[in-house]
Amino acid sequence: MSNMQGKIVLITGANSGIGLETSRQLARMGASVVMVARDRAKGEAARADVQQIAAKGAQITLLLADLSRLANVRQLAHDFRARFDRLDVLINNAAIIPTERTLTADGLETQFAVNHLAYVVLTDALLDLLKASAPSRIINVASSVHEQGVIDFSDLQNARAYDVPNFPVPGWQAYSNTKLMNVLYTGELARRLAGTGVTANSLHPGAIGTNLTRGLPGWKRWMYLTFRAGKVEAGARTPVHLASAPEVASVTAKDNPMIGPVWRNLSNRANIISPKPIIVVRALASRASCTPRRLLATIR
């Protein structure tokens, strides 16, 4: 087990699922974990749970943020800076799949805002702190469903294609699209960070039974959770590996587009997954990274 004593880790979506289990495992290694949640009661309960099993000296902190509001994401970065002077690992983990297409208070499609833009805004707001704390790591939770994703620059907010026809999970096309955006964004970010001591990687945690499946009809959700989905303990192994393992300290998405689930590999080492179809072309990755930034510039 890697020693994370003295390290500060910020994790979004940390009050349940993979985010909570990642917090637990890193806290056991000695990391001081800053857990981000939207709901205070759920967040406090999760924070107390993690603090109870944390290694001696590890401090567990809760910060609140509604990641669908980009002003709140920027405030989250401000709140973090007010309490901490370094950041060793940033794990962008939060994700949602609303069963119907909705817009945020900023006028953005909700999945696009939470699953992708919040990653970009939070990372940008903390990037100079990550550089000052180098060697440091940025970890973006993606998914193998990025292979089903489509980036239509005329419809980034999924107005025309929110669902996959005849697919049992509402909002699946939009979800896949945001995961593809995360993979491309991470690769471009890693390229830009070359030589800074900050690595950036995206990952597929595996098919895991979390609250993301609540959009499934009852019996289908039961079948998925019972017979197909892995446990959150397994799903957390890949982000924990990328956050802590010395052997991946220099691994970056500039060279390796996405890291596959550690728990499928008996050697306990991460698998390298190249996105398919072959879409990690630098021009596309750059455009996929820059286009949302122009949109963000209009939202405060």
C-alpha cells in the first residue's frame, strides 16, 4: 500500500459511490482528503465515515458546492485555497444522468455542465496551485462508454440527441458524449502540462453499481446490480492507483489516452485503453478543449 501521508487530495462527488470509496481508501493510506458534496447532511455523514477509518494524522474536510452552477465551482476553488496552500491530487469524479434533459441556472444542459464543464472550470481554477505543489496529479473519471460518444460542435448541449434510441437508460447519449469530452480534454490538458510536473489522466473504473443506475427501470436495475455491476470497492481501485502509486507518477494522458480498470488486472496494474474509434487526433482534442472555454467565457 502506497504511503499518502502529508498529501492533500480533493475529490468531487465524494459523498457516495466511487467518490466515497476513493476517499476511504486514500484516507487509510494517510492522505488528508477534501470531500466535495452538494448536500450538507449527506456530506457530513460521509466525512464522519471517512474520518473514522482514516490513518493517524489524516484530516478529512467537507466542502459544499453545486457543480451545476459554474459560479459555485469557482467558489469551491476559492474555498479550497482559503484553507489549503497546496494540492497534490485533484480527482474530478462527480457525474449525473438525469432521466430528462434539463437546463441549469446558467442555461446549460445539466450533464454537459456537471460531467464536463465543472471538471474544466475547477481544474483551471486550481491549476497554478497544482503546479506550485508539483509533482502533482489530475485524475478525471471518464468511462469506456466514451466509445459511444459523439462531439457535435453545433450541439454540445445535447438538444438533438439526449437519449440513445431503444436504450434502457434515459440520457445515455448525453452521458457518453460528456465522457468522450473528458477523455479528449484530459489528453489535451496533459499535452499542455508537459514539463510542469503535473500529470493528467482519465480513467474507466469499470461497470460499477452506483447511483448513476437509478434511471433504469426497477427490475433492470436489480438485474444490473446483481449480475453485472462490480462493487464500489473495485471501482475505486483505479482512481486510488492513479492517485497514489509511485509507478504511475510520470504516466500521462499525453501518451496514454485512458487508464482501464485496475481491478480487472490480476497484477494490480492499470491497463491502457486507447479510445475507439480513433478520435484522439490533436486537432480534434484541441478543438474539443477550446470550444467549451469560449462558452465558459460568457458565463459568470
